[in-house]
Amino acid sequence: MITTQSICPVCFKRVEGTFTQSYGSVWIDKECHSCHTVIHSMVDRDARWWAYCRNHASPEYYKGYLIDITNDCNIKCKYCFHPKDKTYRNVDDVCEELQSVDVADPVFLTGGEPTLHPHITDILDQFPNREMWILTNGTKIDTEDTFTALTSHGLVHDNNVAIGLSLHPESKGSDYRVMDICRKLGYKLGTVLCVIDNLNQIPAYLNTLWDYRDVIKTFRIKAATNLCNELHADNRIYTSDMVKFVESRGGCLDNGRNIKLNFAPMVWRGLSVAVMAWYDKWNVDVTDSECKPHYKAHDGTINDIVVTWIVNEGLACMK
């Protein structure tokens, strides 16, 4: 019997979970004695993938610390779970939090849409010797002038730009205009992210990766999950589903990078692409997810990103 630490999906307390296998899939069973909740939830559809990841799992997804600097956003995406209001973290408050973060770790400014923060360049300028990133939908930097005005504040390193660009139909082309600007300037974006709720959406995004291979350093395809209220569990896509799909299109695992159960780096046509299907409050294996990057939750605790997302959702539900 293999056990782990998990989270109660109702009261969000830590509970013990036990793994079982059924018809080739892996499930987690857990019971919360505080609120008398009993859960039986699938961890992954493929027990072989689960066992492979347990034997090859990296100690972290990737190094880093995420910090929300605003709740404001200028688009409403299909999968968005974040509360939207025009609040902006005080610059001194942001800097104080980042003073306690390992200086060797990259800092990812996020939100909301961080480029809406009226003093985002002031935040960047406070840390000239640290690796600072912006996670953005691209809508506020889709002209060469606005792009260079932001990236000139320490985001360009050689020809690499410390921007994580997310692709959204709701961006109305701003995301692709940002990639076109990078092509013109000879830059590579650090990451480009898309979200899917159907495996058949993957080929179109792989075509985007191929078309912009000269400006994308790493491409990430994330499945919508219940982690952030994005999708009902009945329609869930698991990491193994995505791995098999990309393999069917000629891709393969990149064993030289950080493989974990819900984060699989791959190579497709010689290009770097990672597929992700995060845990949620029903099936999370905290023992596996408890690693970098770190992220401060609304209750003040600093956790891995999965647990913080779960805690934040729970706090929202309890308001």
C-alpha cells in the first residue's frame, strides 16, 4: 500500500491518501475526519505513466517564485478563475515580500494582468540584479514601443526575453503581435502557454509552435482542470493523455528535463514543448507537488503552486 499526503476538498485540511489501481488507472482514496468527507478520485488514467513518474520524478517543476501584483485584467478568458477588481499591490509591499525569496530563484510577476500595474517598471527597477519575469496576455505590449518600454527594464538577456506569454482568443491577436515583434527584434520569448479542453486542439497549437519556432524558447500546453474551476472533472484530460497524443504526432519525452506526474517536458520536431495537467483538490498528491516554484496564498502561507491554488479556491468558496 502506497500512501501520501493530500488535502480535503471541503475543509482544505491535510489528510492521508492511499493509492489504488483499477482497470489500468491510478486512484487516490482519502477520508477527512474533521468534516467526514470521503473521496475516491482518479490521479491519472495510465498506471504505467504514474509508476514511471514515481521512478523518474524531478525534485521540482521549475525554480521560481510567483507573486500576484494585481487582480486587474483587461480580458475575460474562458478558463479564468481569478477574481477581477482594480486592486494593485503597493510597490513597497511587493518588494518586502520578495526580499525573503531565494535570490537564485527567478521571480514571476503575475496577476491578474501584471502589465496593468501602474508601477510595474518601478518594481522591476528595484531588483536589477535578479531574474525577473512577466507573465502576460500581451495586450499591453503589442506594439514595438510598448514592448521595448517594458522589456528595457531588465527583461532582455542577450536575445532572450523574460516574458511568459499566454495565448488567448480573447486577446484578439495581441499575443501573436507580440511574437511578431520578437521576430522583428530578433528575440526569443522565454515561454509561451496555451490552455486546451480537448486533445484535438493540440495540433493547431503545435502548428503555432512550428510557425514561431524562431521566437519561442519553450512552449507549454496546459489542460484545463478543476484546480482553478476551469473544467468539470468528467471531461478531465490527464497528463498521460497529452503525452500519448504528442507522441502520436512524432514527439517524445525529454528525459533530460524535469519530469513529474502532471508536468511532462517533451520534444516535438526538435522543439521544446511541455504538457501539463495539474492536480486538483480532489486528487492532489501533496508529497509530489510540494516543491518549487513557490507561491504565497491568500491566507499568508507560502506553498507550492498547486497547494496555493487549492487554498485560494477554498478561501474564495468560504467567503
